[in-house]
Amino acid sequence: MLRSRWCQGPAGDFLGDRAAANGVGSGMRGRRGGPLIVSVTDFTSDAYRDLPGIACRGFALRRRWPHLDGAVGMWLWVLPSARRCGSVSVWTGRRALAEFVRLPEHVAIMDEYRERGTIRSVIREYESFDAARIRRDAEAWLTSDDRSRAAREAPRQGG
């Protein structure tokens, strides 16, 4: 699985030394109370030809990340051999995540690709930020479904 670098959002400023120790962001200043929300998305495209467009649109949306209220940070990921891609995003709360999902740019991507594959997602709460744990949990969930298991177990074809 290929993963982008961590992209910190404006709410990521509170992460401080713990984030730096995890190879992620900056400071533990002004931490708001309450759990962090982590959203993991997994899109499996019906066709390889759609992956470049999906990736391009995902990276374009990612450029807005540093300006999204409630965004702590995120990674994009792709598993090209399985036609899969998605994101792992960290939020200060469900409201911030819901506002992101309603952004016109996000709605446009979903409208364009929704019928061109299968999407699944999960939302989890964490009491504190631990980048390594979040990545590990996300990857475990992403590799737990039957599609990825079948892809890992399928015999390799020559060619």
C-alpha cells in the first residue's frame, strides 16, 4: 500500500511533541476537549483507467486541507494492483467531518465516481492522537475485507 505524507490541518497545531515523535505535525497548544474522530475510506474502482483521475481529484482536494476547520490531518493511500484508493482523516469531531463531506468539491468527486466502483468507510473515535496506532488500525481494517484478502491469496499470473 502506498501512502502519502501526513497533511496537517489547522486543528493539528495541538498535537505537539507527540505528533513529532510519530513523524507527523506540530504542538499541543490549545487542545480542545473530547475525542478525535478518524474516518477511513476505501474505494475500489471498477476500472484501472479511473485511478489517475481519482488520484488527481483527491490530491486537489487535499490542497484545501490546511484550511478546513476541525481538520487535524490526513493521509491518502492507494493499492493500484487492486484498483483501490482512499483516505485516513483525523477530525476534532463529527461535525467537522460532516462539513467536509458536504464541501462542493467532495460532493463533485463522489458524484463523478460513485457509480464507477464500490466504496466503504468506517468512523472510529480515539481519546488521544497516536499516528502509529491510527495507521495500524486503518490498515488492519483496510486489509480485513474479502476483496483484499482474495487479491493477496490469488495466484500470480505470468506475463
